[in-house]
Amino acid sequence: MKKTIALFLLVFSVAFSAQAQDKMNKETKVISLEQTKGEFTQKKVVVKEGSYTFSIANNNVGTDVGFVLVKKGEDISNSENHIKTAYVTKAIANNTTGTSNVTKLTKGEYVYFCPLNKTATDNILVVK
């Protein structure tokens, strides 16, 4: 009987986890950005509140690139202000694309930049 209950609980938890993951994937949207040498091609992006992943394309930069997102008005040089979930999961090699983890964005303005590609820090993400 204990084995039956344990098996039931295991199957239930796996099924519940799969449903939660599926729901999260359907509610998560993608913000696609492209980096060229020294800049992002998208200078301003406007989205609604919600959960997003960032897809960052390295378009012939010639070096690895990354991605940093910070609430506008905060010190971008202080890594404590960086939104860590928005970091790409690994450095993005030349002519490839990388992604971040899921990041919940609330209303406000954010700045984004790449310290590896030395992009400007005035790129704006507006969340309405």
C-alpha cells in the first residue's frame, strides 16, 4: 500500500510539474535583439508587463557578446543592480544566438547593454 501511494505521489508530482512548465512556456514571450560591432540594432523596445526571455543574436561582432539589463536610473556599473535572470546563459559566440532565463518585467523603463561588445548604455526597454 505504501508503495502504491508513493508511486501515485511521484506520478502526480511529475504530471503537475510538466503542466506548470507547459503553462510557463506558453506565458513566456521572447524579446529578440541583435548586436553588431559596437551596438544593438534595436535602440528602443516597448513591451507589456509579463515574463520574457531575451534572444540575443551576435551578428558578426567578431567576439563573444553578452547582455545586461538594469532598471533605468540605477548605477549600471554596480552588478548588484543587474537583473541576473536577463543575463544570457553563456557568452554568445560570433554569428550565433543565445538566450537568457525567464525574466519577469514590471512596468517601467530599463536600459540594456553589452560590456563585452562595448555597446552604448542608452538602449531603452519600456514596459507598459
